[in-house]
Amino acid sequence: MILTVFSPKKAPSSEVAEFALGEFFSLSGIPPVPGRYLHDKDGAPYFDFSGSPFVSVSHSGEFVVAAISDKPVGVDIQLHTDIDFGSISKRFGMNATGKKDFFERFSAAEAKTKALRIPLPKSLSAPEARIFDFIPGATLAVFGEGRIFFEFCFLSAL
């Protein structure tokens, strides 16, 4: 199972991740364990308790999204900004056919990189993730095993 939680307001990543952790425990039927959201020396997020689930966080514009799973997981959200996607696509050998395709490939690669902890250029050469476009003007990619559940929360910035 992968629980993906969105906050449509720019809330701190730690708040969204810790909220997602509580919801993950509730959906899984696992007794909750308090844990803090931290980053390791390489910047990868984790919770500070033994046997904690995997966590991935992304933010773009006003959106923050966290994914929690009992298996490696990666999530990425990208707002469709005005960038020279053709040059970036060519530089990384992505062969994107348009703006939407570029953001889908890039988001998929970012999510895969986070889950597998591999370099982004390697992921860009073979991007793979489940793509969702239910947020207008944005692409969401989730990489991992299992059914994906979505939940929206409305945490406000401190």
C-alpha cells in the first residue's frame, strides 16, 4: 500500500509527512508509533523509529505531497512552468515530444530516483512511475509497489 497525502497550501514538509504517517498507521491497522521526520546525510527523508515505513516528499508551488509505504517509494509533483523543456529534454536524452510529455517523464524519473536512490540521469534514461494529472497544470508521479491511496489535508503554513 502507498498512501499519498497532499496539502494544497505551502505547509512544512515535516508536518505533511508526519500527518501522512498517522494516516498510514490508521489505514494499515498498525498501532501508531510516534516518530519525527528527519533527513539522512544524503538528504533522504526517514522517520526516526525502528521499522518505520518508507517516506518520500515533494513540493512544487503551493503543493506539498508525501508518500508513505512499507516498501521503497518515491513521489514527485511538478507544476507545468514555462521552461525550455526542449533544451532540457535534449540535454538529458529524454526525447520528450511536448511539454506534458516532458513533465511526465521528468516527474517519473524524480520519483524513481527517490525510491531507488539512484542518480537522476540514470532514471531519466528509463523513467517509470504511475502518472496522475488530476491537479490542473501539474503532474504527479508515484513510484513503488502496491495500491495507491490518495488523501488531501489542509495544513497551513506556520
